[in-house]
Amino acid sequence: MSHAPERKEKDCLNCGTIIHGRFCHVCGQENTEPKESFWSMIVHFFNDITHFDGKFFTSLKWLVRKPGFLSAEYMAGRRARYLHPIRMYVFTSAFFFIIFFSLFSAEKLGMVDWTSGGQLEKAVTEFSAEAYKNAKTKEDSLNITQALALIKPVTAAENDTTGSRPRMGVTFGDAADIYKTVAAYDSAQALLPSSERDNWLERILNRRSISLKQRYGHNRQQLWKDLTDKFIHSFPYMLFLSLPLYAFLLKLLYIRRKKFYYADHGIFLVHLYIFTFLLLLLFFAFDKLDNLTGLGVWNFLKAILVLYGIFYAFKAMKNFYKQGTGKTLLKFMLFNFLCFICLIILFAFFLIFSFYRI
């Protein structure tokens, strides 16, 4: 409710209905004066923020303390005191991925292409120095020298700037080596008889290979960096797509429980995802503290978090679906196995999708 004065007129400004009281019984709009001062806008803003925060922390308390409780409350229709699960999911997932993307990228994951920028030669130099240091006899030193002689042509090709030696790079396929542009490939295909042309899948792959060869050449490091970053940034879409898929698996597992609709399984998963986001943020914090301090206690705490996350998911499943421990454990193990298979398929799909988006 706003603090603006109520209008004397009783016609709703939104839908025109004659109302009795402060709120329209048709559209729900408050019958207040449309003119609003700047101060009232500020007060309204802070009221909305504190209202959101109050519901969020109330929901968060029950989410952490009682696994499956919020989903059961939502299903029972007791919803006004809690933040809507979709709004809570959007808020927590946005906050989670802001932190996640700041921690994980191609550079921060330490992805290095050993065939560019002198990285291979540097690695060989470091290895040879360590190998000669540990050599015990003349025969050991001779064997090291012979082994390094096999690697020298590779490092020489890497550092060659004249183009006289073949460089190590990305292999894009025969079409990318023959045709310089996609237009040239399409023209060549058009001149061939229908029976000799590439099929639709070969055309897609060849066009993409030629396009990437044009863009990246032999710069494999930049290609893998862009692919990794694009793949990592597809995780929010992957999780969002996994929700209806996992809800379908739960629907199959509890197909005899007629009181649970498909949407009920989705709400249960939304709350489980929210808890997982919060648990992973805590895990990342422990991991950073482990890197800063080097104390073994952080690894112990991370292991505890993983075990607690598994226990929480099992407990939530047991409390929400209200079945015995043995039956819930069996369904929990089967559900996680099916989720793992689906996750592999989703990873493969989004990796291919990322490849075609770079």
C-alpha cells in the first residue's frame, strides 16, 4: 500500500470500474491520486526493497533450515509470506553467475596453447634443464640429448616467421584447406552434379570450418579461448533448460502419486537449484580462502559442503514427496543417475552450440 492520498472519485483509473474501498476489486489497482511527488517515489522505492528483502530472508531461512518445506508450502497454497520461487530463482541465479563469471574464464582456468607464443619452447627448455640436473650417468645425458633432438624440429617450426616450415595449428578439414571463402565453396558445390555434392551435414561442417579458418588461421589459442568463454557463458541457459527436463524425470519417478502435477516437480527443483547456488557460493569462498591461506581446514570444509549438499537433496526429496527412507533412497539414486546422463547430453549440445556461435 502506498502513502499517497486516496482519490475522492470512485472510478478506477486503470479499468473504469466503480470501486468500494481503497483497491479495485477487478484489477487490484490502488485508488490514489496519480500525481506523485519525488519524495513519495523514494519512499515507495524503499518500501518495495524492504518488502522484497523481508520475504527473501524469510524464505531463505526456511529453505536452509527445512529441506523441502518451501515447496510443500507453495503446493499447499501458503504463498503470501514467502518470496515467489521464480523471483527467488532469478535473483539468486543472477547473483551466482555474476560471481561465477568473475571467477571462471579461459584465462583464469589457465588454458594455454602450447603450440603458440613460444610456450612449447619454454616448456622444453625448463624440462631439459631439470632432466640434465637429475641425470646420473653419461648414458642418461646422451638419452636426454637424443630425446630433445626429436622435439627441436617442432620448436623450430613454431618460431619460424618466414613461412618456410609448416606451423602447428588447427586442422579444419579438407574443405578449409581447398577453399578460402564460404562463397567459393558454395560456387564449387553448385557446379557439381547433384549426386556428387556434399550432404546437408557436410555442407554445414565445411562452411563452419572455412569460416573459422578465415577468422583464426593457425591461432589455436584464440580459438579455444573464445570457445571456452562462450561455453561457460551458456551455463545459465543450460541450467534453465535442465529444469523442465529434470521435472519430467521426477514426474516419471512419482507417476503413481497423482496429487503431484508437473509444475509441482518444477517448483521443488527451483528451490533445490536456489539452495545449490548458495552452497556453491560458499564453496567458492572456501576455495579462495584455501588458495590464500593454504590451510588444510578449507579442503575439509569443502568436503563437508559437498556431503551436506547430497544429504540436503535427499532430505528435501523425502520431506516433499513423503515416502519412506528406502524408497526415497532408491529413487534418489536413480534420479541422480538419469540427471547425470541428461547433463552429459546437455553439455555436448551446448558445446556444439557454442562452437557454432563463436
